[in-house]
Amino acid sequence: MSPRFRQASADARWTAASAATLLALWSLGSFALPAAVLPSPLRVLAAMGALVQTKALWTDTAVTLGRILMAFAIGMSAALALGTAMALSRRAGAFFRVWIVCGITVPAIVTLLTVYMVVGMNERGAVLGAALTVVPFLAINIREGLKSIDPRLLKMAQVFRASRAQIARAVVGPQIAPMLLASARFGLGLVWKMVLFVELLGRGDGVGFRIEYYFQLFDMTNVLAYALCFVLVMLVIEVGVFGVLERRIFRWRRG
């Protein structure tokens, strides 16, 4: 048995143990609290099975995913531009520092309500509000990642008379790829939480709206069922998209 296979088996066992622990704690909590407050895992699983067979779940999921993708594209693009400018220019770093601090410290609810007041409680306001709340956090990650590039490697490439394309591909790319992938994962996680919050505040469709609807009915079973269904969708994106990208980008590490 290879060391890599043993390590993968050990990781799988720890992951299974972690999931079993969460389920055990959830089950204990459901015994201690009324079912209306914290339903059991089996009850929520049965509700998830019923929801999967309805058209409403897939429609709401598609609507929410569309908003997430648009907000993520806007937020990531703005953060890339802002973080790159702050990393490459001292003046830009000094100029945008106040913007970043304000963006981090102002509560997300204030940003969302402001966007709704300016743009309107419509689709554009929902997407823009979710995007703006994540830009400062992503910009900081990108700025720090770009500033951590080893200048000695750049000088060595210049000594060997490497072209700009070679430097970008073989020196800069491998150093910033982990930062970009981590920022993308972090940004997507923030965006989908903010999109659900935006839908809860002012939209008439989507997963967030449906969760708020069942909460108003005090139906915690369907609240948890809807939330867990969407979490599973996001896990599929994490494994099927980011996992594949990670293996392809970092395949040079396998040796």
C-alpha cells in the first residue's frame, strides 16, 4: 500500500468520523429540544427527499445559482483589479486603504440596504449588493498574495534572460495560483451566503426567500431541508469545479 493511499484512507476515516460526530450531536439536540425547534436528522432527510421531487426546489436553486455566479463574477473582477493595483502601486495602496477598511467594518446589512435604496429592490440591486460586500475581503487576500511573490525568483529569471511570457507562466503563475484559488473558494463561500441573505431581505424567489417563508411558518424541518439541499449543491460545485481545477493546476506537485 502506497503512502499516498494510506494518507487518503486516513483522511477519509477522519472525514467520516467528523460527519458522524455532527450527526450524533444533532440527534442529541433533537432529543433534548422539541421537534418544532430542532427536528431530527431522519425527519429532515425525509423532507429533503420530498423536496427533491418538487419543481419549486430546482427552480429556486437555479435562480439562486444564477445570482451567485453573477455576484461572484462582479466581486472577483473588482477585487482582482483593486488588489492588483494596491500590490503594485504604493499610492494606490494608500488611496484605497480607507475604502478597504470601511468595506470591512461597515456591517453587510448596511451595505445591502444602501444598495437597495440607491439601485432599487430589484435583481440588479440584489446582485450588486451581494458582490460589494465581498470585494474588500477578496482584495486584501489578492493584495497580500501578490506582495508575497519572491523577488529573488524574478531576478533569477531575468538573469537567465527569460521572456515576460516565460516569467509569467513559470515564475509568477505558480506563486499566485494557490492564492487565486483560495480567494475564489473564499469568495464563492461569502457570495452564496450573502445572496441568501439578500433573497431573504427583498426577493420573491430563490432559496433564501423560501427559507424565510418556511421560517415565518415556524417550519424548521423545511428550513433545514432547503438549506441542506443547497449546501449539497455547493459541495458538488466545490468538488466538481474547484477540486478538478486544483488537481490540474497543481499536478506539477505530484512528484
